[in-house]
Amino acid sequence: MNLSPDVLLKVEELFIYKKWDISTRIVNTPSLFFRFCERLKLLSLEQQLLTIELAYKYTRIELGNYLERFYDSLISLGDKIYNDFDKIFVLPLLSPHKATPSKTKSAGFLHYMFESDDYTWLSEKFIPNSSLQHLQYNFDNKDSILILIDDFVGSGETAIEICNEYINIETKTGKISPSNIKVVSIASCIQGIKTVKDSLGIDVISALTFGRGISDDSEKEKVLAKTEIMQSIEKILNVKPHFKFGYKQTEALITMLYKTPNNTFPVYWHETGNKMAPFPRKKNYKWTTQ
């Protein structure tokens, strides 16, 4: 269906508020504005209005402020961490048993940037380039802390899996205590932060934290209605059960460096060969100018 003038105006108002490019360019690569409108065309009026409403909460972290937000997260660790420990090991939130962390993974890329940049202004105690063997030989719960970095923590499932691997590593002085591990991410879902803390007692520190887009709505009387509308949207898009309302139902509204976590509501990223999305995860839609 085509968009009504009223809905099109609401989309323009959203893009102006969010400072998103309103370009309607479709040659070569469809613009965000064009993709957003194409997604709305699949939906009914009430579904369109909810998608626009939730998008006001949407966060896009692009390259220009990616590292700046990461700095903010490191600062959020607090002076106590920097003062109380002599050795601050910094590793990506990836399996410690991989020989070389992939820089194509967000955690690996962020760690690569960490190694490349000058963080001594924050602490000269950082040890960012250590191997697993170096960690095992030099880590001591009395004077060391392990910082595992990533750009996003959603459900907390991955963080728990990786932290468990580190907890079970034998160092020269014994196993690493959960109290000597912190996860630092640019952004996190509050649900994920709580899950990691409840499961392992490990803190997740983030510059940006987010509640669930619908379930944590302050207008509680509208939650049920919005939930039913979102369910109807996901039925139209044929969203797989484990992705409904975002993975583990985290109801996120975020895109990091042009890649959208599957914790985000699928209406914004779910894409197939004939359905483009505003913030795709893997660009499954094949654009053609023919």
C-alpha cells in the first residue's frame, strides 16, 4: 500500500527530529528514508504509527561517535578500578581459546582500535595486547582485573558464555575470580546487564543502557495494545519465533556501525529477497535499478 500524506509527514518529522538524512535517493543504494518508507508500505495504519513511534527511541551509533561512546564506557568503570589494581588486562569479549580474535567481529574490531589508540591518558596500567598465555602467567586476583570489551550486550547470553570460559581458566595463582572481571560495552540492554549480574555476579558497564521498547513503556495501559500490534507486524514479516520482539525478547532499538543486533525489533532489520528493511543486519535484500 502507498503511504498517506499524513503518514509521510510523520516520517519526515521523525527524520528531522532524529537528524537522519531525508534523501530519497534510490540509485545504486536506497537511502534510509526510502527503505523506512518501503517497510511502512507493508503495514496497516496502526502498524505504521507504532513503527514510527518506537523509532523516536531508536539509537544509531555511527563511526563518528563510536569510539567516543567507548571512552565514556571506560570512564564509567570509575576511579576505584584504576586505583585499586596494578594490572588491567583488556581483551575482546570473544572465546579466549581462539588463536587470533577476528577483527570482523565487533569485539575484535573494538579491541583492535583499543590497541591502536593511545589510552595511557586514562590509565598506564592497561595491558591490551596480551595473549591467553600471558594472561595465565601474569594474572593475579590480588592485583589484576580483566576487562572484556564489546560494543553491545543484548540478552547477556554471549557475555555469560565467554565470561564462564575465562572463569574456568587456570592462571599461575588459580582461577580468575568473577569479582575480578568486568564487561565494558558501548551500549547494553538493562535486561542483559541484570542477567549477567544475576548469573555470574559480573558487572556490565556501559555508557548507554536501554530498557525494553514496549514492555518498559511508562504508559502501562498502552503496553498490551502495542504488544498486539507488534505481534501482528511480525506475523506479516514472517519473523522466526526466536527473533520475535528481538532475540530473547529484549525489545532493543539500536544499530551499531550500520549493523543491527538481532535484539532489535525485527520490523527494523528483518529483510528478505523482496523486502528491504531500514536497518538491515546482513543486507539480504538484493537491490536492482531494473
